[in-house]
Amino acid sequence: MAVFIAEPFKLPDRVAIVLFGCAVAFVLHLLGRVRVEADEEGVTIVNAIRTHRYTWPEVLEVTLLVGDPWPKIDFSDGRTIGAMGIQGSEKARARRATAELAALIRERGEAKD
């Protein structure tokens, strides 16, 4: 678009268009990488900006209330983090993913004796 823009627009305008496109692509990349991954050792929560890694004994519970944009995960240190990788707007799929994560927390979340 910056190459074919009308003549009254000069080089700074064209550069601004390219920079704006790069900024939009960067934000979309950040939003596209969000996910929640569970494995044998624990859970990894990748949100738009930060990545959090927790072992199973640190994870207490996961809750998804009606109308919430994503579930909230409570941890033993008192923190609560939103799991953007599970989108509440996906209704049934979000409830299923939250239930699966809750089952893993119940199964693996207790500290072993």
C-alpha cells in the first residue's frame, strides 16, 4: 500500500504506513501465540506478553465464570493469572478445556507424600 499510495503523500507518510502495518502484525502475533500447555511436570501459560511455568503442586484451581473472557488459575503463592489461551467466548470448548485442566489439577496438583 505504501508503494501505490496517491501522489500527495510523501516518504514520511509511506514510512508511517509501513510502521503501522508492522505494529498491527506484531500485536496480532502476540495475541496469536497465547496458549495453555500441560505436561507431566506442570503447566505452562503463555499470555500475550509473559510466559509462566508452574509445577503441579503450585496450581490450586482453575475457574471460568459465565461472561469471563478467559479462565483464572489460582496458585499456592496467592497469585491468580488469567489463561488467555482458553477463550471464554468459545463457550462449550472453553468449558471442556477448563474441565480438562481442572481434572489434571486434581490428579496431579497434590504434593506427593
